[in-house]
Amino acid sequence: MTAPATGRRSRLWRGLAELPPGLGPQVVTIGVFDGVHRGHARLIDRTLDVGRALRLPSMLVTFDPHPARVVGAPRDTAALSTVDRRAELAWRHGVDGVCVLSFTEELARLSPEAFVERIVVGALRAAAVVVGVNFTFGHQASGDLAMLRRLGAQHDVDVHGVELLPAADGRTPCSSTHIRTCLARGDVEGATRALGRPHRVEGIARMVGWRTGALTVEPGTALPAPGSYRARLSTGGTTFVQITAHGQLLIRTPALPPGPAGLDFLSRA
């Protein structure tokens, strides 16, 4: 995937302090959006539809780090995508701007009322909000879609709840959790079906031996289960990748340019 246009990149705001002072009303969709999968695409599509109807720009709001890491929730939060990749994918879906909220303990302590008043209305200038029907917010996830609708009405904010998209099995939701489960059992094709594209792992590439390269990734990156896979290099070409029990990614290649690179996982080898 190529980099977005320069004009688009200026619309990535890392924190509320980077939002322009003259920011006008927005149609906002809120969530972690890790992986920007097919379920997220449904949310984005609804956001764009509402934006067109209201003639307002769209904004995707994501959190970093994952909220569950901050509040200590017992769940897998291995990252399916970097923040920059989330923004790139959101732009390619047509979103006008992306705002990254740093999920801190202070943010986690906000009541649902304070979150809506200070963040959604005060900072993001939301005229409408689009979320999944399972969306929760505020201290200890005490706010839900029904509360968001009540609070939105108090501030003249339209709230749209979007039903979850089923995964290919027709039973489980198409979610980041489902994709992590696919990867944990080495089912990269299942991950592809849920994402709408192959799962990409990004890192720093280098040669480590004769016809052997390696990709060093950030701790906490979602990797397929140990084993051998067919993968496509972002630098060009299809190759074989071995993931070791220690999480090393070894690439069969005669040459590998050093520096940033990505691997799109296609199938088991």
C-alpha cells in the first residue's frame, strides 16, 4: 500500500491539542479500530453516509494504547496495525481526518457525561456520532449506546448505532478479537477474510545470513502462530517466512533492503 497524499497526512491529529482551533462540526466515529477490518468498514461507511447527508466532514477517532491495557482488562490486545497504518487505511476508506486519543488513566476515569461533554462535544465538535451497538465508554465502561443517545440528545448530537458484521462463519462478530484468534491458530486466510485483505506485520528488515532476512517488530505486535507461511513483501515479491517459537520472523530471500518493511501473510506454507 502506498503512502497517502501529503494533503491527507496533515489530517492526522495526535491528541486533542493538535486539533485546529477553528475546527468546525464533524461526523465522528469512535473506537479502537485496530486492523481497520470489514466490521470497521461498515462503521466508516455509515459515517460517510451521515456526513454526506449533513454536508459535514468525517473524523475517525482511535485510541492508543489499547484501553484494555490501561484498565488492566484480561484480554489479548496484540496490535493488528500501527496507528499510522490505521490512519492510512481510514483515509483510503474516505475518512477526512483521524484523531488519535492517548488513552490514559485520567481519560479512563472520566464519567460518561464528562466524556461526552468534554471530548465528544467540546473537543471533537461532533454534530453526529457513529458507533457499534456494543460501544461502551466512560469510567469502568459504564456508558453504553442507550446512554450515548440520551447524552447526545442533551447536546443536539445525533447518535447512530451500527449492527455488528458477522464473520465468515456467520456466528461470531467480525472483530479484532476474532482476527487475533485466527492468527493465534495460524489461520491467516481466516484473518484475511475478516480484514478484507492479508494481515500485514510491519517492522525493520535486515539480512541476518545467507539467503535469510529478518523482520524486527515492536513488542505486542499480533503475529501468526509459529510456523511457515507464504507472504508478500511490501518491497516486492512473494516469499516464505518462518515464525519461531520466540516470535522471530525469518524471511527466505537472496536480498532484503535494510529499513522499514512489511509482510502480508497469504497462507500456510
